[in-house]
Amino acid sequence: MYEWTRCKNNKTLWGVLELNTFDRVKMIIKETLGCEEEDITLETNLFDDLGADSLDIIEMAVVIEEEFGLEMTNEEVNRLQTINSVVEYVERHE
């Protein structure tokens, strides 16, 4: 995934930056759970720290599957507890 960056005048597209797995996962979690970017670290717990419920995790998993071209089983989704566990899963299966 690539993200456009802008020049100081915020008008001209300057180029693209390739995002790493953590940044891509962070963007997905920010959008699906509606949390602040600064609240998302590798140690963040999806349930305890971000207040996610099982439906939130299913929605997040669907977006991750689409973004990274993966297929997760229910068992694998249920094991995702922290941001780090999500990033590690993606990196192992991508």
C-alpha cells in the first residue's frame, strides 16, 4: 500500500511512501475501530485497550483479508489479541 505525501504548500503531490505492515494494520484498525492513531502500538490489546468486541474483530479481519489478500479461519481470528499478533499473522501469511 502506498500513501501520497504532499509538499509544504499542501497542494502539489510530491510522491509516495511505501507503508510497512504495522502502518497498514494501524490504518485499518483506526478506521474499523474508530480509535486514535496514537493509541495504537504493537503492545496495544484490541479488547482491553481499544474496547473492541467480537463483531469489531470480525470486521477488522475482513478488511485485513482484503488488504493483504489473505484468508483467515475463525480460529485464527480468535487468536488475535494485540496489534503485534495481527502484524505477525499478516507477515507470516502474506
